[in-house]
Amino acid sequence: MSTFTATDQPPAPTAPAARRKRRVPYWLLLPGILWLLVFFAAPLVYQASTSVQTGSLEDGFRVTWHFATYWDALSEYYPQFLRSVAYGATATALCLVLGYPLAYLIAFRAGRWCNLLMVLVIAPFFTSFLIRTLAWKTILSDGGPVVSTLGSLHILGLTDALGVTEGHRVLATPLSVVCGLTYNFLPFMILPLYTSLERIDGRLHEAARDLYARPLTVFRKVTFPLSMPGVVAGTLLTFIPATGDYINAELLGSTDQKMIGNVIQSQFLRVLDYPTAAALSFILMAAILVMVTVYIRKSGTEDVV
Amino acid sequence: MNPLTRAARVLRRNLVVIAGLGTLGFLLLPNVIVTVFSFNKPNGRFNYEWQRFSTDAWTDPCGVADLCGSLSLSLRIALWATVGSTVLGTMIAFALARYRFRARSSVSTLIFLPMAMPEVVMAASLATLFLNTGVSFGFWTILIAHITFCLSFVVTAVKARVMSMDPRLEQAAQDLYATPLQTFRKVTLPIAAPGIAAGALLSFALSFDDFIITNFNSGSTVTFPMYVWGSAQRGTPVQINVIGTAMFAIAVLCVLVAQLAGRRRKRS
């Protein structure tokens, strides 16, 4: 903490006013950074220590450097880990496919409707997301319109065979959980996509068309590469929360769709096995950090190519 | 031209419009359902199937126990979390946007990490801190948790605005013999205000609607999202839909009024 206070001043002799001025940023930072150190960084240290403790709720937990907790947690809950990554990645891909046309529409085709469409994208946020997620229970219910439509088109038989749905129903299957995740994080994809699309100079499109590029070629060679910052930001903003989410799996799924967030939540709040919950949190954090780093590296080089 | 090929051509030209509007429909469908089902009169405890039209819930929105209590608690927490995170975040944003100092990159990382981490990890670690230090869960732990995760979003919003500001405006004020305090009050603050407002609005919305972090740090205190979560197990009263619909209507109304006011000001 001392790095942010006056002890860190360079020794050069200066006039008092200049010295006072140099201290300004440190005073501005002090309260907020202290807050984050106490309530964000320190908790992570506590959690690290908890993850290597053993004991019971009655006798208390003690640090015993019991690293086996990590191994045990991973070997017991790896299906939930893999499922979380699979659901998170699928939902992110769906968000990109669904969100791109809407962001494109708002950026290039909406004209004077641009503001209204923007408001409509943000508007769902004004209703609590839990209430909206519960509404999917109605939409996807067994006697509901989605199930009867998919059933009459004989799509449910196909998805049943693929294991995406079960027993001719949508609710409490992987499909409903991924649908909920896609729905909940879609605006986080659309907004950064829109921001980067809106910055594109319209004359670049004209130039491409003047050079006899077909619409699809214009998109592939000009629009999409220039929107890469939005694609990267959007996929990160969707993938990270979707992978750690447990609300959709709890409300729209069954016990067969439990994600790693559900395990952490129940270990922490119901089983009260704090070391396992802490170890799982750290594994999740590390896994996401690694995936995100690799992804940013890769997308960075693709951007240049 | 054959009308069928013409239709096909129109369809192909507007493919992106159709796909975009389809996505918009997907985004808004649950809101429609929430609104429609606020007029439902369910048979059992759950409000998932349409039975018959009724305005019972609208005439008695606080008719179920604890619902309005949880709502006012959420509003109070969101208000204080907004105040706390906006003050702390704005100060950090000014320091980052305006000054060169040591440990700048570590500070940036410390701001970025809470946003890049799955919420459940942050929630569990903060709860571990409170458990280990013997702090009892309740209003204060929720408030602390909310300020912590809203802070980074305020910093990002305000920093973007301050960075895009023309530094010559402040130099001009100083050339005109304004004191540093006067310059800040009359020039810097008004220009940064939209960024601060955006950050504050964002933290209010994030805090009011937060579930995961509250779930871990609330103890037996019930905020509005906690109430909805519990009701998914116990039975969903229609009043939840009424409150969801009312919030939606009020917010959309506010946005429209703000836009109209902005347009009028621009004209005059």
C-alpha cells in the first residue's frame, strides 16, 4: 500500500507547490485503491488460504497445505467444468451469430430508427433478469408454442437423438440452459459490436463496391476484419459470465445440466465445504484466464493477417 | 419481372434487416411474456401457465408478504452503492486519465480484474473474507460487495470521458486567471459530468439487479432479486410480474422523456 502514498516521491528537490501537485494522483487513488485491496485483493488471499485448509465446521478449519483438495475437486467435478465451458462457448457463438445482424442493422441500415433500436436493445435490462429468465419457463414449457412447433416439424426427434433435448421436451435440457445463457448475455455482445461497427468509415464500403466486390466479399474483406475489436470484446463479455453462471442452469435446467457455478454455490452455501468451494473457484478463475489469454493472442494475430 | 423473383430479391437485399429484427424479437419476447402474465390469475402457486385475465395483482402490488420490503431494500442498497462507487471510481478515473505516476499499470490491472473475473469467484472470495473476519452478513456486507464490483465500471465510464476531453479548455481557463478549484468546478466537472452520470446509472442498474454476489453475501437478508430467486422454488406471485412490468415502463418513459428534452434543447 505504501507505493500509493507520499513515501514513493522521487527525491528531486522541488518547490512545495510542485511537490503538492505531484501528490495529487496518489490522494485521488488512495480511497478507491484501498477499498479494492481490502475487499477485492485480500478476499482472494483468504480464499487461497481456505483452499489448502482442512477441518470441519464444528472444529474449525486450519491451514494444512492440503493441495489434494484441488485434485479431488477436479476429479469429482470435471464433468461440470467441461459442461460449463461447452455451454459458455456455445452460448457465445450463438450470441455472435444472433447479435451481429442486429448490431449491423443498427449501425448501417437503421437510419433515423437507430436511437429507438438502441433503446429497445437496452430496454430488457430494466426488468430484473431473474424475472425475464423465469419467463423462458413459460415460453419453453411442455405445452407451449416452442415445443408444439418444434414437435410438429419433427425437429424434437432429431434434437432428442443429438442429446440436446430429452423426451420431446425443451425445458430442463441442455437446449433450454444454452438458450437462457444466450438470451441473458446477448446485449453484452451487441453493444461492443455496435460500437466498433459504427466507427467504420462508410467510404470504405463504397471503395470496395467501386472495385466490384460483391456484398459478401465486402463483408468478409472489409466490414468483419474492421469489427474485430468488437468481436473480441463481445465474446469475452459473454463467455466469461456465461461460463461462471449458475442461474440459468438452476432455473431452466435439471440436475443433469449443473454447471461449475452451481457446484461452487452449493458447496459454499449448502454443504459448507469451504475448501472445496475455494479450490473450485481458483480452478475456474485459472481456466478462464488461460483461455482468455490464448484467445486474445490468437485473435490479435488474426487481426493483423 | 416475375413477382416471385422480385420477392426473393427484396428478401435477399434485406436479409440482415430481417435477421436483426428477429434477434430483437428474441430479446424482447420475455418482456412481452412478463407483461402479459402480470394480468394472469394462476390456479396454483406458480405463474407459468395462462389461466384467465385479472387485474388483481395490479391493484394490490404489495399484496404478498415481504415483496415490497425487499424492493425498498434493493433500492436503498442500489442508491448507496451508486454513491459510494461513483465517488471512489471518479477519483480513480481522474488520477488514471490525468496523471502519470508510478504503479500506474498495477492500478489499471487492479481495476480490470474484477470485471474479467466470473462473478461467482468474486462472490465466494468476498464471503470467505467476511466469514474469516467474523463480520455478520446483512445490509452492510451486501453494500460493500456491490460497491466493490460497481467501482471498476464507474472508472471505465468516467475515464473514457475524461480522456476524450480537450486539455486546452483547462489551459484556457487557467490563462484567464481561474484558480485550480474554479477551473475544476466550472470547466472540468461539467465536461466530465456525462461520463460520471453514465457510470452512476450503470452502477445503480448493476447493483439493483445483482444476484450472484448478493446470494453469497446477504446472509438471511432478502433483496428483490433474492426474493425472485426464492419464489422460483416456493411459488411465483403475479406481483413479481407487476413490478417487473412497472420498472420496464418507468425506465422506458424516462429514456423517452430524456430524448425528447434533448431534442428540444438542441432545436432551441
